[in-house]
Amino acid sequence: MKKAIVIFLALTVCLCLVSACGKTEEPAPSSPASNPADAAPAEETPAEEPAEEAPVEEPAPAEETPAEETPAEEPAPAEEPPAEETPASDTGFEGVALPADGVIHTAAELGKVLTDGDVAGSYKVDAAELDMTGIRYGSLGREDAPFTGTFDFGGCTLKGLYQPLFLYTSGAEISNLKIADTKIVNDDEIPEDMIRWGLVVSDATDTKISDVDVADTVDLNVCIWSSDACVGGIVGHAGGDCEFVRLTSAAKVTTECMKVFVSPIIAWFEGYTTMTSVVQDCVFTGTLDDTAVGNDSKVGGILGAVGNATVSGCANYGTITSTDGGQNAGVVGWACGDGYLIENCLNAGTVTGGSFTGGIIGYSNRAGGELSLCLNVGAVSADNPANTGAIGGLIKNSETWSYSYWTEDSCEAGYNNIGSASITEFAACANAEAAVKEISTVGGKFAMDGGKVVVQP
């Protein structure tokens, strides 16, 4: 009996060793073959199979436990916040603080200020050039919280802009800015409630903007599919007691909106009833192309439309084209205020198209308006010659127009009048030099600079 127990134990040890060595179980029968009497006990070993089954490799289910995978899925929500922060990380000024002293040195700081700055703050840029390419800044000022502070760009040239710098301003002052190397093609990205668009300010009230220059490397193609939209190369819409002084542009401006007020300088300036609103010494030398869908657009080299304001010393040397009706002119497309004054203004560019087309004004239909000492030496033409003139396309009411001249080759007629306007001293001249001489004798501020006519300050 003891011998049997010893043999059994020996067999068990052998089996364990064989198993541990990773050998197959085939050798096991060889051992019992030498001791047939012990076969039964050998078969009892399977009774220990539960231990082999217990290879609780059934922990495999434990490894499969979705319980552990669930946490793996939970991080996904935890990772969502970063996903929401992605736009911020794409702004180009993530982690940048607002300058405590209001002085801006980098493009990232400017992006931060335009997005999160104090709407009543005073800011100054201390840099010759800032490249805003890839910086997704916000537009400072909202309708319920317009920018009311001061912003001196210090003569800095901004490049790579992608939307207006200011959305709404009121009582603000913006000055000393240059813009270059910017291309904006904006068709359907304008917010539905924003039908006024200007590269510097979209909607200005009681605001002063001075010394802004837009280079010929700026290309703006902005379309807003809403009636009475405003597209301005510098200002979209302006109202109240504003001053716009020494704004110049050589940009290419294109639009095919519906009915639109459009200009490379100021799209629509309603002005102020006391006539203290001013547009002075502004110049356009680029191209403006309006292919509006629908009629009655207001297209002008300096202003698409003007209400009660004084427009003085402004000049258009650019090429202006309107192919779908409306009012079109080198200086003001539509003069619509009861108290507008346009004086010492020049058109030396080519103006084509429009239902009402003029070198200085396309269409004027408000009593009380006044035009004086204006000069046209540029070609003016349209498919509707009855309402096309070197100075004005059509004068409809009792305005007062005086002492204005044009060259004989610029347009067949100087103006067209179907109202009761007072017209004094309007005459065609042989050439630009003769026109400058003629207008100078009555107080006009023009001169010849080589072969070019210029407006004197």
C-alpha cells in the first residue's frame, strides 16, 4: 500500500514537471503503461481538471470586462473640451494677455485686443508692420457695446486681414493705419443680422477716422445677399456726427450683392442734420466693380451715398464700373441729404454704367443740396445717355449747383436736370489745363502736377 502511494506521488510529480516544461500530455500514458494497476488513479487526475479549467483563463472575460473599457470611453467626453477649445488654439493668440498699458507690440496682442479688448479702452500700436495672416481675431465692438475709445495704429501696416477690425463704434477715434497684402473673398460668411461691412469699421456713429491708407495689394470681394447692404473698403455705414479725413485707397473692390451701397472708401454716410459731418481729402486710385443682382445700387469712388454732410477736397482717379443699373459716379453715387455740400471735388477716373451716371454725382434728388467748384476730366459713359453727365447724371429737385467744369472729351453733357435746380457757371473746357485755369479763377483748389490734375489741400 505504501508502495502504491509512493508510485502515485511520483507519477503526480512527473505530470507536473511535464506540464511545466510545456510538453504535450502524450507522455502521461507511457508512465501508467509500466504500472497498469495504477491506471485508475491516473484517470483520477482528470478529476483535478477543474484546476486546469480553473486556469482561470476565464479572467479573459475579466480582461474583456467592458467595465475597464468604459473608462476608456469616458475619456472621450473628457477630451471634448479640448475639441471646443480648438478654435481658440487656432486664433493665433492663445495664452496671450491683453497689454496692461494698452500698447500693442505683436500681431498676437492685436488679435487679442480686437477680440477681448476694452470697448472703452485707449490703445496704441508700437510696430512698423504686423502680419495678421492666420490670426482669427474678433471684430471689436458690438451693437449693444460699441467701441467708444481711441485706437492709434501709429502708422503700422497691417497685412493678412480676414474680417473687419471694428464692428460697431460710437464716439471713437481711429487713426494712422495702413493696410496691405490682404485678400478677402466673402460670399456667404456674413452673419445674417450684419448687412453692413467695412474693412476698418462696419458701422460707425459719431466717430472720427483719419489717415488710413489701403494699398493696391488689397483685394476685397464681398457679397451680402440682402437689400440695402453696405460694402465699404474702409467704412460700411456711418451716421451721426462723423469725421473722415485723409482716407485713401488703391484697392480692388468687387461685389455682386443685390441692392447695395458700395465704395472703396465709405459705402453709406447718412451724416448729421447740423452739417458738422465731414468727408475731407479722401482719394481713390484703384478699381471698383459692381455687378449687383437687381437694380438701384449706389456706387461711388468716395461714397456710395451721402446724406447731410460736407464732402470736400476728394478725388477719384480709379476705374468705376456698374453693370446693373442704379446710381454710379466718381465721387458720390447718390446724394440724398437735405443739406449735403460737395465742393472742390475731382473726378479724373473712368466711370462706366449705371442708370444715372456722373463724374461727381450720379443722382441727386433732395432739395437743399449744394455742389460747387467741382471738376471732371475723366471719361463718363453709360447705356442711358439721357441721365449721364460729366458732373451729374441727374439733378431732380431744387438743389444749387455752381462753378463746375469738365473737359469736352469727358462726356457730351455736363448734367441732366428734370427739376428746378439752380445751375450757375457750368461749362465745358478744351482740356484739363484749361479746366484747371478756369476753375481757379473762381476759387477752385486745383492744380496741374505734370500731366495730372490734383486737388490742393
